Amino acid sequence: MASIADQIQARFANADLSISSQQSESILSYFGLLTKWNKTINLTALALDPPTPQTLDRLLVEPLVAAGIARRVLDSMDAFSGGETLRLLDVGSGGGSPAIPLAIGLGKPTPGVGFGVELSMVESRGRKAAFLREVVRDIPLEGARVYQSRLEELQPQAFDLVSIRAVRADGDLWEALADFVKPSGLVLWFRTAGDSGQDAWFAPMLELDSLHPLIPGTSSELAILRRPGAERYVTVPRGTLGRAKSPSLRSCPPFTLRPSAPLPPLLPFLLTRTRPKPNNTVCKARKIISLAK
């Protein structure tokens, strides 16, 4: 049987992937740690010992292909310049894919030549967070951080890139996620073509920029979402909607306004809020309010 390194290289060749020897070593180190830890912690349900081609494609090839796609998109954007260190946040990092191979693929910044990333990972489960810290130390991934927390418990920060592989991405998730994407920043959503029915959930906080197939002959794809930039935001303090008939509106936290036109005095606006869940009629924080023209 071929060695793990040879099997990985064969999957890279199948996807026409070309990475440096240092990146290959980092990928091999990550996969070795994942295989070791998965014997005692359920990091992934995919077969690791020995791995199947599908396992290697999903855990390693897809993030590395996505790194190349993200580079091309970033190169075409005026908001970013070569040699810049971009902040990457991965949500629900679990066993480290796509976050770690994606960060390895994007690499370190080279002055005036390309981008590099500084990785942050969010994982609420303690044992999985411990695994991620071990990978960060072993590879090593300089400047990488692991937050043992749920996303909604973190103080929002502005990241250039956010990556996520979500089984079900609903409106609540996109609302929370959008707070961590800076204007003109990108979300790299690893998904299958069947997830396209969920696209309506992320609007208007995020916009679909482009779709890219990841593995030939499969339904895996990368949806790149962009947070609209060059827009003006106005905060409506808690209690502003105090005369609303619904008790749920009176209890809403602060909202964010996205003007669709300059704001003349007393311009009425149209309130859009999330659908209440059972036993929960409280509005979700930071929901977008679109102004009527």
C-alpha cells in the first residue's frame, strides 16, 4: 500500500494542485495529528486509518483548491494589496478542516507579491479546541489563535476573511457571522450544490459574489460571499421602537440601519426582523433594517 504522503500527493495531482514542499510538510503534519487524535476524540466521521480518496479530497484538497480561488478573487479586489497579512476567522473549526489547510494554502505574506493570513479558529468543545492548539504548536502556524467559545459569545471583530463549512446555514447564523466580516470582506462557504436553496438566508447582510466547483465530478463547491462596502450605517438605540404594538419589538436590542438613499428628515423605514422561534419572540440582535425610499 502506498504511504500516506504518496496518497495525499496523488489526490493533489488529481486536482491539479501544486504547493511548496514546506506546505506539503505542514499538510502531512496536520493529517498525522488528526489521525492520532481521532482515535480517542471524535474529530471526524471520515475514514482516516487508512484514508479513502474521498476523505483526502474533503479534508485537504477542497481547502487548498479554495485557497487558490480566494487568492484570485483577492487579487482582483482594490480593497486589498499584495504583501498584506489578512485576518482569517474559521467558525466551528472542529477537526481543523477547512481552516488549517486553507491557512496553509494561503500561506505567509510576501512583501509586494502576495497575501498571507493570520488564522483564528472558533470551537466551543474543549477537547477539540485542545487538538487545534496542538496543531498550531506543532506545524507551527504563526499568530494563530483558538477561541474556545461559541461565535455569539465573542466580541465582534473585523476579519478580512471568514470560512465556514455548515450543514445548515440559517438566518441566525448569517446574522452572527456578518458581525465578524469587515466591509468588502469575504466569506468562504464550503458547501454542496444542494445548499443553494439556503442562499436567501444571508441577504442583505452578505451578497453572493461567485460560485466555484472544488472537486471535479462531485457536488462540492465554494460560495464566496461579500459584505457590502462603502455604505453608511446608523445605530438605532434600544427603546427607539418603544411604540411598536408587538412586545417582541419593544424588547429588541440595538439595530443596524442600512440606508438605500440619503436620509431626509422623518423618512419612514421598513422593519425586517427574524421569524420568532417557538417560545422565543425576542428579536435577534443586529438585524438589518432596510429604509424605504
